[in-house]
Amino acid sequence: MSEVTSEEYKRNFPAFIALSFLAGSIVTWTLLGAEAGSRADWVAAFGTWVIGIAACTLTYREGKAQRDAKYAAETRQLRVMSLQAGSLKLFAGRFLELDKAGKVGRDAARVVAIAIESRCGGIKLDLTTVDADRELEGAAAKVEFLAFALSAVATEFLALKAAPEQLARGNCDHYDWMLDNAARLCDGVDALAGVITKRIESVTK
């Protein structure tokens, strides 16, 4: 025997009530007997029940459609946020990769810094269409803060007039600050991605 889910039960419950009422009225009418006036009362009562059940069913379906649409919109927005945050990690990660490769040429560092300044400085994670809780709001705000901080340091680095020709940790404070902020931003994006994943799973269940 197949298992009946709660959703199927809710969907079929109005029909079950209507059939039960109809069966009861037929038994009372035919087996127990009923006068003409009593039969008319049964017919009127049954008609009222059918109308009420139909209205309840329609209301339930409309409500479910609205909830499904809301959840779909929220899931889309969460995925957009995840992609936006991921792009920040891509730029920050690129700067960290340059450093791991060894001494970085000043021109190469400036190219990446320009990209970071532009992308990280303009980030805004939109939560207006999401029922955000404290965990999600905090994770998104942290990513925005770290992105702005990295963008500000990149701006200062680009304004340096005497940056070393070859950059490495210890020979340029702004370079060190960019590396530190880039690493923090990557960690913040990973944390936000985890919160978003958990939230999407809870929304789609």
C-alpha cells in the first residue's frame, strides 16, 4: 500500500468530507427513512457543504500558489546573491594567487587592484525580497564590509607613487593589507555561501 503524504492528504481532505457527508445523507434518507421536508433539508444542507468545501479548496490552492511563488522568488534572489559574492572571491582570489606565485610585478598587481577597486567597491547584496534572519543578514553585511575595505586599500595602493617594482610580503604595507583583506573576504564569501545553501534547502523543502 502506497504511503499518503501530508500534501496529498490536505489536497484530498475536502473531497473526503464531501463524500462522507453524502454517504451519511444517503444512509439516513434510504435506510432510516425521511419525510419529504427532511429530505429537502438534507439536499439543502449538502449543497451548502459542497459550496463551502469548494471555497475552502480554492482558497487553499490559491494560498499554496502564492507561497510557491514567494519561495521561488526568494530562492532566485539567494542564488543571485551567491553568484555576486562568488565574483568577489574570484577577484580577491586572483590577487592571492599572484602572491603565491612569488614576487609580483608592480604592473600586474596594479591590473588586479584596478579590477578589485571597481568590483568590490560597487557591491550591494540585496535582501529586500528575502525573509532574512540574523545569520543571513550578518553574513551578507560582513561580505559587503570586507569588500569595501579591500576596495579602499586597493585605491590607496593604486595611488602610491613609489611602489616597489617587485612586490612581496614585507616590502609594501598596502600590498600586505590587500593580501590580508583579500583572504578575509574569501573566508567571508565562503561563510555566506554556507548560510545561503542552508537557507535554500530550508526554503525548497
